[in-house]
Amino acid sequence: MKYVLDSSVALKTVLPETDSTHAIQLLDDFHNAIHELIAPDVFHVEIGHALTRAERQGRIKPPDAWRLWRTVMADCPVLAPTMLLMPRAMALSSLARIGVDDCLYLALAEHEQCKVVTADQRLVNAFPAEVIPLSSL
């Protein structure tokens, strides 16, 4: 099965959070060729942003952010260019009043005719037909 991997799910593979076990299982399935994972090419930036935010919040120590980023990137999904996705992502953003960065994942899923796996409840609420909550895997 092909899925768009939301950065919120990838973070759970390196940060102990609710549903981390589901995220790790999804990644294991990816390694075993059970699932194909893709993401927009802003994925690496979003992971870096979230890890440095976790660092500022005291959830991880400063040297760990870079190490954890490298860990996530070692298991990185196939990254798709966002430039062609922007028109649809902007339309979805305006429609749902959700950030364009989040809507890039939705636009990629539409383009690839698959679903987004996310831990972001806002996306689940706004686009229930297009996303799969991580907790349901």
C-alpha cells in the first residue's frame, strides 16, 4: 500500500509519544516492502523544525536534535517535488484554513491517489476521507 507519510508520524519514530509503536511498525513495514512511503520535499525541513522546537521545549537535549534528524532521514520516504503541488495545496489551505505546508501532504496524496497517514488531528478533522489517523493502523 502506498501512503504519504506526514512528518508528525515520522517524528514519533524517534520521540516517545502516543502512538509511537504504530509509527515504528509503519516504518518497519516500509523496510519490509509492505508499504511504499512518500512525502513532499519539505519533509526534511519540517522534521528539523519539530526537533529544534522539542529541544527549545526541553523535551530533548541540544545535541540530540541533529542526531535524531539524521535518524529520521536515514529512513526517509521518497521525496516528491512540491512546486507542482503548490496550486492544489494553496486551494486546500484556503478551503480548510490549514497551513499550506500541511496541505502539501494532501495535494501529494491526491496526485498519487493514496492517503496521508498522520497524527495531526486537524488534518483528520478537516479531511477525514483523505487521511488515515496513525492510531487506526
